[in-house]
Amino acid sequence: MRALIQRVTAARVTVRNDLVSSIEKGLCVLVGIQKDDTEADIEYMVRKILRTKLFSTDEGRWKKSVVEEGLEILCVSQFTLFAVLKGNKPDFHNSMPGEASKEFYSKFLNAIRQSYENDKIKDGAFGEYMQVHIENDGPVTIMLDSQAR
């Protein structure tokens, strides 16, 4: 799995100009699923997303996690995170195929909701053509790869 984690002041997902979900201050996480990902990859990603210290306090930077701050997380499926360029054209052969990916992504969402607070985890619209509106805070953007652990 691969996740692009962004600390945000706000984020929202729309589909055909209809609001799907939104958060205020927190994290927007673009989630890519590779064809050979397993439950161990889900566990690793959930742990890292929830525990990584990306928020500042009066004592300094990088002191608190999204959980410690009690903030929301907007997760958005993003198969293009595993694109490989063949010449100038992206190839997605490393991404998990559609239906299997949808099921795997649902398992990821269930795991992160069970590990935090269900109502603080928002989601995009899997398989839809989405507009993701991100107000990056900092900017702070971290790439996580479960295969690199």
C-alpha cells in the first residue's frame, strides 16, 4: 500500500459538483493499493497514519498525532499512486484490479475506523471521477509505503 498523507486545514470530495464528504483540520490521505498487498499492509498503514506526529503544540513542531489532537481524516482511494510511466503514458499494472481493490479498500476503512473513532473517518467515492479539494497546511505532505518498512 502507498499513502500520501497531507495535513490540512480543510478537505472535501465532490462528484459531479455534489459534496460527498468533508473535514476541517486534520489529515487527507490518498490511498493506493498494490496488487500483492495483504492484511499486514493494512495494519501497518493504519498504525502509521494514526500515530505519526504531524501537528504542532506550544512546545514545538511534530509533537502530536491526529488521534492525540482528536481530528478528522478524509481517506480517498487513489489507484494512480502505483502508476509506472511507459514512455509518456502511465501504466497501472501494479495497482490492484477494480473489484478486489474495492474490497481491500473497504477492509482498510473498517480497520482505521475500528482503531480510531468511526465518525472521524470520512471517505471519498470509490471508483468515481472525484474532485478532491485540499487546503494543505504547512504544506506538510508525507509519503508512506508499506513495502518499504
